[in-house]
Amino acid sequence: MKTVIERGEDVSRRRPAAGTRRPHPAFDPRAVSEFTATRLSVYVRCLAVLEAEGVRHVSSQHFARRFDLNSAQIRKDLATFGEFGVRGVGYEVSELHKHLASILGLDRTRRVVIIGAGHLGQALADYGGFQSDGFAIAALFDNDAGKIGARTRTGIAVRDIAELAAIVAREGVAIGVITVPASAAASVARRCVAAGLKALLNFAPVRLNLPPGVRVRNVDLKIHLETLAFYIPSPATKGAPA
Amino acid sequence: MKTVIERGEDVSRRRPAAGTRRPHPAFDPRAVSEFTATRLSVYVRCLAVLEAEGVRHVSSQHFARRFDLNSAQIRKDLATFGEFGVRGVGYEVSELHKHLASILGLDRTRRVVIIGAGHLGQALADYGGFQSDGFAIAALFDNDAGKIGARTRTGIAVRDIAELAAIVAREGVAIGVITVPASAAASVARRCVAAGLKALLNFAPVRLNLPPGVRVRNVDLKIHLETLAFYIPSPATKGAPA
DNA sequence: ATGTGTGAAGTGCTTCACAGCG
DNA sequence: CGCTGTGAAGCACTTCACACAT
């Protein structure tokens, strides 16, 4: 991630022209770090909790204490997207929730395709948490004739990857999830880009090299496990202090 | 991650006492950042590729170019763990591979338990990449009487979570994978800690609060998707510059 | 001559601390 | 007063650049 994006020196400098609060000053998403974007998603989730509890207003202080976050960071993050707070009062939970959800594009359902109908791909297709809250599986693909036409446990059909481009275009899909073996990942990723996908969630243990404009996030289970393993004080190694 | 670890000011300062290269100077894993640990895992994978190709020696320069990494970072990372390189020559692939694998504890098989036999838990249990290369599924647990006793597609039995502590102790398991619903995650995590697990890979969309000494890594699929969604130039939003 | 190991510089994320608004 | 929004400081990871080992 090279982040050679020109700085928007004046965007955040601007004060509201009229007396009202500015919900949505122009901001370039590409200028927002993935750290901030990730926290945005966390905030939406936390706000949903507060809203369900009937909480109307919350200060960054209380919000931080409640969810084990840093209040300054919350304020800074939120200020990136607009002036949502009221000084001396805090933030209006429901309104903020709606705003942030809209910034993430969660106010309308995003269709997602999954490429690779192995164990993992099928499990993700059937995974409830994937289906709810603004995301829906548009289709599940594979290139194995033995799998095409079959259905997952919850009844999602496995389609021929040859149909990928057509379905992506027809359903307006922007996000693809890659759950194919490592050996197939690079070529599948290229097909995804050719089909018009703009973001990929890659479960294959491969670093994908993609054109600018296409975002990738890698979820590499083996690397996660190995990294965890690294920190485990092994019974054999007595060296590490307790 | 608070990283309040005291600095090991002198550990990296020490020069070799004898004339020979020191493969393994004492280092405290807790003083190694997760960034470095993650890359360590990447390096091992890359080295396996080179070794399979029959490459004997590699310089940080070539290594970096081959796998799209930064040569200075490679040298710095490796220097954290010992002096593996030979000046003017580079690194001996097979030897370095072995050393790094040993540092990650991959030279012996790590047993892993999975808690939560839903779609995802079963898929991970069956996932080949999980099984190979130093990790093995010791057991798959659930608390649903309807699932206990059943088997995954590849034949792994679903066991009662009541057996968790006994099996962890008997098999010497240190790593747990949590694939239960969000509502159950906190209590399951507590059980994991009580059972003696030292590292958790958490797929539940919840921030686990655990005692020091227990590492967590979160894989939150919904947050990944939402973060990706954030960067997608939505057809509705015309504001963003091309 | 070549390439490691490493101090120093660079970069960017996080946290502090406070001016100023409500 | 309380709390936001934000410049400035702090901190951590990355990259540079070079002394020095081979």
C-alpha cells in the first residue's frame, strides 16, 4: 500500500459555511487509512448495540469506556467524516449510526460472489453472519464439473465460473471472496478483475498482484496460526522469562 | 494491544562472543511485534518455494524482488533472531528455512482445537491447509446435543465441549479456534482460558477480553467486508474524484 | 567487490492536551 | 461547566544508507 495520494490540505480545514453542522464534507475514501476504515466498521457495530439498548446520546468518553477504545481516536476518526458531535453533549446515537452505516454503504445491500466451492467457500456461503446486515451472496462459483449444479447445505447453487462476468454485470456485484486453492488464486483473481469486481477478500495463501483501483484483503489462516504459535511459550524452550 | 512490554535494550546490542555465527541469541518473543511475527511466517513460506526450486543461496535483495518485499526489512527482521546471513554472500536457503520454521515452532506438529461445529467450524476442521504443515486438528467441539457425536464430511467427530479441558490437557493443545456465534464467544473464550489454551483465533464478531499471557487474533469477516465496501466507489456517490 | 547488520531518518498511526463551542 | 475537534507530541513500524565483514 503506497498511499501516494495527494494530501487534501484544506478539506479538514474548512469550517461550516452556514451555521449548521456539516454531516458529510467531501472526503476521498482513498485518503482514509485501512485502520480508520476498520474502526468505522467497529463503531457501527457498537452503535447498534447502544441503539438496541435505547441509549440516545453518548460522549466519546463513555463510548470508549464501554467498548474498550480510545476516546481521542474516536473523535479523530469521526471528525474525518464530518462534525457529528455536539460540544458539551456528545453524539446522538441513532443519527451517528445511520451516518456511519451510510458512509460504509451499508444502507443498501451489497451483493457478493464467492469463487471456490470447497469446504470453506460453501461454509462462507452458508454463514449467516455473511448474509445478514447489508451483504448477500449473489452466487457461488467453481470450475469443477463435479461440483457445478450441486447445492450447499442451505441450498445455494454452485455455478460455473464461466458465468462469473455475466452475473457480476447483471447483479452489479463489486465484491468477490476467493476461496480457491493457492495454485488457482492468481488466475481466479485476474478473472475477478476482468469481470469488474472492485474488491476481493482473499482466503488463498498467496499475495495477489492486482491493478490499482482493486482492493484486496487477505485472510490467511495458516499465517494467523503460525503467528500465534510464535508467541506460545513452548515447553521445550525454557529460555523465555515467565 | 497495549504492548507495555519492557524494552530489551541490550538483547540486540550484544555481539557474538566467540567468532562463530550465533543462530539463536536469546530473544523474548513478546518483544517481537506482530508485524514481524507475521512476516516471519511469510518468509518461511517463501523459503519453502525457493527450496523446492533448488535455490541454495539468496540475498535479501533477490529475495525481496522475487516476493515483492523490502530487502532492508528482511535483513532487519532476520537480524532480530540471529545472524543468519554471510556478508558478501547472502543467506543459505535451506538452513534459514529450518531456523525460521523452528523459531515459529513448526518443527513439531501443533495440535489445535476448534470450538463451534457450525458451518465455519466444520469447514475449518476439514480444510486441508489447516491440517498440513505443522498443525493438526485435535478435536472439534460444540455444546449442541444435536451436533455432538456427528461427524464432518472428512470424518472428524463433534465432541461435547465439556470434554474440552480434559482433551486440551491430554493432547497438550495450546491453540484454540473459536467459531461459535457472537453471543457465545465470551463465555467460550473464558472456558478456553480455563482449559489452559494460550492462543485463540477468534472468528466471532466480538472483542474478547482475556488475561495477559493469552494471545488473540481476530478474523472478523463482516468487518473485512465492510471495510472493503467502504473503498468501493459507489455508483450513487458521484463526489469522489476518479 | 558484494551484501549483511544497523544507526538514523522517514512515515504514519495513536494519544495527549487544550482552545473554543454550546 | 462538559465535550468536541484538532494541533502537536509521542510512538512504532518502515526504509535508507553505510560501516564493515567476508
